[in-house]
Amino acid sequence: MNEFICLFLPAFLTLTKKDLKDTPVNVIKKYATSVLAINFIAMLVIYVLHCITGSTAIEYTYTFTLKYLALTCALAKILPSIRKFIKKNIKIEVRRENREKNSKRS
């Protein structure tokens, strides 16, 4: 039960009233990407900390659960601003050219 709460609860904090007015498919997409991003970053931080301290296993005790929830809730509050920054400042453009038009073979 602790694992379920730790993995899926903090992502609800990323949803806003504006998001809930959107279509259910888009809400589920945003929730799923938030779950993946939050848990990936949290597990990366925990892995690095465990490597530094020399611990070998992660056990979902109540103490660990509270620490994990604190970390993921903080990430859930920060994630929308990071997402907004990326959408505003980073643009990726892919251009495809047809080879048949540009080739000089006869």
C-alpha cells in the first residue's frame, strides 16, 4: 500500500482546474507523464544518495515513505513550472527533404 501511495498520489498535485476542464484523454496523458517524470527524478535522487552513503537496498518503511512523499510532493509542485519553462524556451524542429527531388541521377 505504501508503494502505491508513493508512486501515484503526488502526481495529482500537478493537475490544475484548467487541466480538469480538458478532455479526459489529455488529463490522463498529463497525469501519466507527471507520474513518470516525478518518480524518475525521485528515484534518480534516491539512487545517487544511496550510492554516496553506501546503502544497498530500498525498503518501503514508514520513515522512507514519509521522506519519499516529501520529495515527490516538492517535485510535483516544481514540475509544472519546469514544464512551462521548457515549452516557452525550447523549440525542436524536424525538417525532412525528399531525396528523389534532390538527387541528380537520371
